[in-house]
Amino acid sequence: MTDAKLIDGKEIAAALRSRVGEGVAALVAKGHARPGLATVLVGADAASQVYVRSKGKTAAELGMGSFDHRLPPETTEAELLELIARLNVDPTVHGILVQLPLPRQIDTARVLLAIDPAKDVDGFHPMNVGRLASVSAGAPLDFPVPCTPLGCSMLLAATLGSMAGANAVVVGRSNLVGRPVAQLLLRADCTVTNGHSRTRDLPGLCRTADVLVVAIGKPEFVRGDWVKPGATVIDVGINRVPAADGKTRLVGDVAFDEARAVAGHITPVPGGVGPMTVACLMYNTLQAARRIDGLPFLAV
């Protein structure tokens, strides 16, 4: 068997960003408010700073308003909730993203609950989580869906088209990725199983998958002999490991070279799921602006 075809997340994300930019321009041309994204970062975590800066830059490039709120690490929960309350009623803000993780003194669940569900472009508010859990097969996603799972879904749709009847295995059951990915695969009429740390014979389960999504946070955890020949592999993981030159290199949760020799399609790390996460955040922000203005869902 020849090596798997790479799923080019950069290319697919660029196409999505282009369509979102066109949607923003069309919205503004018709006299509607410019979509606005507010990002909130508490503390000085270097990786989080990079992520937030990238999101703000992309929003501006697509013609959106970008509002960056940087708070010191000693910020209290009350102070953060006060900021969110102001953003909830700010007519220039259509999407609110609070960068996680939050400092220890702040209750993450309480903060996520405080965000207006209509402005919850991360899709983490319990109301939006519940909507995803109850969405019918093939129904439109006319509410905020977590960005990384939505990106995985879009990559699969662009690569495979219909997935009806496919056996799908999701390795990982977190609220951020594993569970919402499973819900999106059910919506696509897959037969879905969630594998996790307590699964008996996880390698054997993975070998049943026509579609294998791995989001477990362990570098190169899934080996090539876990992959069914011809399967489509979506690797959500991004891990830094030591490199031969003494520096570090990025790897996914899948042993890429081994899996590529077996799979039909596979996402690289980097360049696979990662670019889709930011693109889907922009998509969610555009959709939020349209909903707040009473406009219909815009499929892209």
C-alpha cells in the first residue's frame, strides 16, 4: 500500500477564512454591524499569548473588529465576571472568547456560564453543549460549536464527503474535543465509539475504525498497527518532544510515519487540525453576528 494522502488543513482553513471574509464584507455592505471578536486572556502564559494574538490578527485580516483584553494573573473571579457582563451587552462585540486555562482562583465553569450563549463562539456554554448533544442527523449547526471539533468535522467532510454508515472511533472523551467530535460524527450518520484510558483493548477498537480521531494528549500514542488499512486518521494532538539536535519538535498523538504507511488519509502535525481551529473561530464569530442581527444561518 502507498503512503496515505495528506489532509491539508492549511489549504482547507485558507478556503474557509476566504469565505468568512467574503461573508463579513457582504454583511457590512448591507449596513449591518461589523462582526466583533473580544478575546480575554488572564495571566501571562506564553503559549496562550501566541494563540490570542493569532486570533486577533486573523479577525482583523478578515475585516472584523478585534478587542483584546489582557488581565493580570491575580485577577479575581469577580473582576473577570464584571468584564464578561460588559462584553455581553456591548453591541460592537458579537463573539467572546475567554482563553483557557484560567488561574486557580477562578472557577472556569462559572465563567463559561456567564458568557451570553449567543456570543459564546467557543461553544462551551452548557446551553450550546446541550444543543450539540441533541442535534438531529444532518441538521444545520446554527449555533456555536467548539472550534477544534468543528474543524475536524469540516476536514472529514472535505476529504470524504458522506460518512454515512462509517465506523468512527474517537480516542479521548474530553468536553473540549472528544465528546463534541463524537456528537458531530453521529450527526454525520457514523457509528461512533469513544475510546479512552479505561477502554479494554484500545488498539483492537482502533483497528475497527474507518474514521479514527485521536485527541488524547499523549505524543505518538496511537501506533501504526492500531490503524485499519485505508482508514482516515484525524490527529488532534500537538505535543513538544525532544529532537535529536537538542531542541524540540512537534508531534501529534499518532505515530505519523507508522500510521501514514497504513492509512488512506491522515492529517499532519503541524498543518492539519491546528489551522482549522482559528478559521472555525472566525466562522463562529460571523455566524454570531448574523444571528444577533436576526439574519439566517449562513452555510459555508
